[in-house]
Amino acid sequence: MDRYRSIFLERARTDKAVGLCEIGFRVVLVLLALAGLFRGDLIEVHQGSLLYHALMTLAISFIPDLIRKKARIYITPGFRYVFLIFVFLAQFLGEIADLYNRVIWWDNMLHFISAFTITLIGYIAAYLISDNDGTYDLMSIGAASLFALAFSVALGSLWEIFEYIVDVAFDFNMQKSGLVDTMEDLIFCVAGSFIACFIYISDKKKNFFARKAVEDFVDQNRKEQEHKK
């Protein structure tokens, strides 16, 4: 019991730190939404609305909370920080600060980062749904890598389909330059996925964030399931 108590006390401290960061980020978004409202920027679904993007970013920031509640999966602080940083880069800086149009490589960078991160999530899913007993041996890593790679590339492809549907249905410009933008996005998605797999497989000493973050996530959730039993 003492071991589990120390684990949960440490978890509470780290959860509190990332929780404060999430609250601070959401407060800023609420203030931006109010600023957009007061300047007459009504809720319109278009890419120039400060109010729309602030509210959309605010809603996206609650995704980890919904996953924890609905799927009953403990999301480690490391992944919560990564998600928060990505939302900040993609929505806050990309949409609100308009870096998608101001910085030519911004969209490609975010597709690479998202693919890298989703590949790690693929590893987590592979280990959680498998019968792996916690020993990350060569065969389990190989199978998990194939799953994680396919998982990331599949989601990247579905995102491009989503962008096309939104552009056609609502006259948006998510695809920017059309086919060229789509192909660049997919190329950076595949590149991010392959590099994530390469780093995970080669990082046997857990010196890099990727492997340590994945295995900590899986181990924490397994310990929690054992504690509930």
C-alpha cells in the first residue's frame, strides 16, 4: 500500500502542475474570446474570426479530460504537456496569430510533429490492447511499430479527407494549394511516423522522450488497473 500511496502522491503533484498550465491557457482563450466579442467579431465559422478560433481552441483543450473520463485512461503529464504545446502551436499561433499564412513551413512542421506524437500514441494503444506483460522485447516492439506506423498514417490520411470535405462543403481553404498541400502533408506525416518508430526502436536506454514516455504511460495505466483489482 505504501508503494501505491507514493505513486499516487507523486502523480498528484505532477498532475497539479500541468493542470495549472491548462487552466492558465484556458483563461487566456476566454479573454481572447471576450475581446473578439467586444470588437464585434460574432460567432461565424470562417478563418478570420478571433472569437471562433478562441472558442474552438478552448474546446480542443478539453479533449484529454474527455478521454480520461470516458475511456478511463490515465494520461501522464508528459503527454498532457505535449498536447497543450501542440494546441498552442496549431490553434493559438497557427490560427489566431495566423502563422499558417505568415510562415511557409508552419503547416508542414505541425504535420510532422502530430504524426510523430500520434505514432507514440499508436505504440501505447498497441501495448494496452495486447497481452504484453510489461517486457518490451524485440518481437513486441516490432509488432507495435507496425501497428503504430499504420495507425499514424491512417489518421493522417483521414485528416486530409476531412480537410477536403470541409473545403468543398463550407468553402474553406484548409488545403491551401490543393493537391500540392495534401501531398506535402502526407509526406511529412509519413516522415514523422517513420522517424518516431526509428527513435523508439533504437532508443534501448530510454535516453529520448519517446520510448520513456510511451512505456511510462503503459506502466502507469497497468499499475492503476492492478490497484483497482
